[in-house]
Amino acid sequence: MGDSVISDLLIGVPALLGSLCFLVAAVSMNRARDALTRINMLSVATGLGMMLFIVAAYVDDLTGGFRWSGLIMALVAFGATVVVTSVASITLARAAYRADPRLDPRTAYDDLSGVE
């Protein structure tokens, strides 16, 4: 196999897996019965899917040769993704919970209200 095929695989596979994360999350969110479950599924997709996209972008950047600035940008993007997806998920979940949504009857325990 040539270098081009290997680099295409190293770029394409993480990008496709990231896309698959978002697709699975979208289908799962459509099937979820309450807002809190939907937000929980979205947070996993954004966290893992975006990390895979960052890996694909970094490998694409490596095809032009190694640069320290590219590595630093990838590491900053990883850190920012962790922070932003965590804070966004918590903020969305709190807003949805405070709106007093109807929870799915299969929800066994509500940690925030303390009701079993």
C-alpha cells in the first residue's frame, strides 16, 4: 500500500467513526422518551465524535509534515472539547430539569429531587 492510501485511511476512519457517533446519537435521541435522556445521548456524541474529528484533522495536517503548532492546536482543541462539551451538557441538563419535564416512567431514580 502506498503512503497516500495509508494516510487516507488514517484520516477517513476517525472521521467516519466520528460521523457514526453523531448518527447513532441522533437515532437514539429520536427514540428517547424524555429530555434528560436525549441530552445524555447528545453529550456522548459530541464528546467522542468531536475528538475523532480532531484526530482526523490532525492526521490531515501531518500529511504536510510535522509542526509543533499543529500539535499544540490539536491538544488545545482536545482540551476545549472536553471543557465545552461537559459544561454545555450540564447546562442543557439543568435547564431541561428546571423546566420540570415529564420523566420517562422507566427512570428509576431522580438524583436531583431525591425521590425514588
